[in-house]
Amino acid sequence: MRQFTAVVNPTAGGSTGAATLLRLARLLREGGAELETEYSHSLAHAQDIARAAGARGRVVLAVGGDGIAGGIGGALSGTGTVLGLVPAGRGNDFARALGLPADPAALAGVLLHAEPRPVDTIEVESAVHPRTVVLGSVYAGVDALANRHANNARLLRGAASYYAGGLRAVTTWRAADYRVTVDGAERVHRGYTVVAANSPYYGSGRLIAPGARVDDGLLDLVLIREAPRRLFFTLMNELKTGAHVRRPEVSVLRGRELRIEAGRPVPYGADGEVEATLPVTLRVRPGDLPVLY
């Protein structure tokens, strides 16, 4: 019998986390599982709850969006605690990368019967965050600003909030001079953004790194060079399918350790939560987190 501790972000997805769990909880208990629920009042609180539950040998369910999934997944990385995701947020991109079903009955089946499979995590190191671990991606540049706008959106949800945030960010963004080091090899880049991806998706279903895999021990680094704004808007639309990677303005590198620097203060973000300013160093932690999917 599986013993679950659900950690709920009560504000995720417009307060849908609790409602989503309510439907799922009955199915888990009917399937023979034990379930306890804890409500977090901050990401740090959610991480503390998750660590304590893991220490008791329980499977931890992160109920919410990519912020709580990445925060809890990062806190449990390297501990051996099994993580389950209950997508109930604005983006749900890591759950999308794992192919988790939205239907409560199908999701309950996964959580009850799937065997844990190891996924990679990303260690993030900067002056502000000496050591943070996240799941999906780290993005520096215009998309970090777009994510901030999306998180502050009150009237729009899901992909619409990210698209509107992207439009707002691009209209004011100036191309930045980046220096990117991938496994010791340095590269200079002038452009809009640099994204280090463990998951193919970010920004509520945008396929930023089509070749990224959560279990290959590598990060995909996507660089979008300086281009006319009208072309960048076209690239934003192509993120729906991943077609942007075929354009000459887009480069994709792969590596295990990355450092991203810039010639001026440039914001970066991670899994919709972490907000800081470059430089940042990233290291992949291969197979560091067992997940039900």
C-alpha cells in the first residue's frame, strides 16, 4: 500500500490545487492508498513538509504548477524520496514532459501503479542562490521578464498569460551580450535569451527544446540571437511546435555544466519561481530524483 503526503499550493492555477486534489484523493483511497494532505504557505514551507514526509518513507505529491513541482522536486533531489505530480497550476510543463494525464482517474492509476523512474535535476548556483535545485529549465533574458509578467497577470491564465507576458517583454527588451560556457568551451552570443532545458517545455506548453529529455544526463541550451522584433514574434508562435529550432537565429547546444554571464544586468528565472540576475552556473544531476510517471 502506497502512503502519500500531498503538499498543496493553495493559490496555484487560481486556487484550483485543492479542488484538483479533492477529486483525486477519493480515487487514491479507493485504490487502497493512504493519503495525508498538507497546505503550504510558501515554497520554503512546502519544501520542509516534503523533506519531513520523505524522511518518514512517504511518497510526496506536489499539487500545483511548475513552481511547487520544481521546488519540491529540487528539495527531494538526491534523497531517494519518490515524487508524484498532481498538475494544477498555470503551466504544468514538467508534468507535460512526463506525459502525465489530466484525467483524475488516469492520473490516479499512474500514482497507484507506476514504478518510480529516475529523472535528472538541475543544480543552480549564483550569488543570490548559493545552491538551488530545480526540475525543468533555467532561462535568462526576455523570457525571464515575460515569466514575471505572466506570474503577475490577474485576468489571464495558462498559455494566454505567458503569450501576453512575452509580447509585453519583447516590446521593451534590448538585446544583451551573453558569454556562455558549455563543459569548458566558451561562446559569445548577442540576443534575446538563453534557455537551459531539462524538459522540452516551458511557458505553458511552449516547446522550447524539442530534443531535451528528462533522463539523458544532459541539458539542452537554446540560444536565440538578436533579430528584428517582428521575427521574434514569429519565433514565439513557432514555439508551439518547436519549428523555431530550424531557423538560423536559433542555436542548440548540449552539455552537463553550463555558465551563463552577460555584459549588463540580465534577469534569469527557473521553473517559474526563482528570480535573480546573471551570472549563474548550472549542473545536471543525472537520475537524481525518482518520479512516478
